[in-house]
Amino acid sequence: MNGKVLVITGALGALGKVVAETAEARGACVAGIDHAPSQSAATTDRIELGSVDLTDAAQAKKAIDAAAAHFGRLDALINIAGGFVFETVGDGTDKSWQRMHAMNVMTALNASHAALPHLAKSGNGRIVNIGAMGALQAGAGMGPYAASKAGVHRLTEAMAAEWKGKVTVNAVLPSTIDTAANRGSMPRADFAKWVRPLELAEVILFLASDAASAVTGALIPVAGRV
């Protein structure tokens, strides 16, 4: 990661913070993009672009271009921004499906579309998306979320095919991630079986590294200890 320039969407969330901190500890420069307001001033090694709605293509492009201008180039885009809803088809509405599509598919699409020209110039451009194990076979109440993450899987494969030889595009498919929010919503679960954010960060950063130059179009399960 030494000297690499990474853009991380959802950088102020539980997973985003761990990925950013781990990358920075290994010598990377990080541009963090988030819907939440920025929490710190820009430095030579880090810039936070807050209050960005990545479901809006114009806002996504403005933020990505600002990151590229700040550092002079982009080497990797890590699409962590997204959301989750648990809702059965019978009890829900189409609004949840639209919201999940916007938060999970369109954020990744808009950020990727804006970043690809910059990444192609890198010579070692990388995109890493966040899919989901739950999108491989959806359970009750998982329809809106699983459908959107399945869309992320297909987006990953399509971009990998379209940009082969120029930019690698892969996705990690975690099971439940061990975050404070997930512990709060599932207090009786066995947390020891969940994926720790640092464990997931290790896989993400491998895919963003030079060592993963021959890996593209992969959907990599990170299933924890289930």
C-alpha cells in the first residue's frame, strides 16, 4: 500500500474507518467520501469529502475528481458506502427496494463510473466492491437487501469484463460483520462467528494491492466462522 492513493466511500462508517486506518498505517494516501459531514481537515496524506450523496452521479463525480486533484492520481476505489433493511415482501413496500438499489448499487456505480478514467491512468487501477453472502441465497426478510447486493455482484462482473487489462474489479462477500450496530440489533447472536472488520479489511486491501494484479471479476466470500 505504500504510496498508493485510495478512495474509500463510506469512509466514516464502522468498516470504512478500519479500512482507511489500516491502509494509512501501510503508507497509503486516503480520500474518504461519506454522506456524513467531514470530521477532519485535509492533509498531504488524507482528505475527507463529506456531505456527498453518491446516489447522485454529479456529486459522485465532483468528489472523485476532487480526490484525484488533491493527490494527483487515483490507484484504487473501495466502494463501502451502502445500507441495509430487513423487510418481508408481504409487509413491505417498493420504497425499501428502491432505497436499497440506490444505496448499494447506484453508489457503487456512480463512484466507479467517475473513478474509472483516473484508475485506468494508474497502470494498476483497482476497484473493490462490497457484496454480501446473503445475496447468494436470500432468506426471509432479506429480499430488498439481497437483490441490491446481487446487483453489486453483477456490476462487478460486468466492469471486470469491460475493463480487463486496464482496471481490476472484484468484490468481497462478507457474512455478518462484527460492528456495534449489528451487535445492538442482534444481541443474542454468537459474535465470535462474525467477520471482524480488520479481517475483512485485509482481504479488501489485498485486492487493492499490486499482489492482486491477476485477480479480476472475483466474488470472494468472507464467511467468518459460521
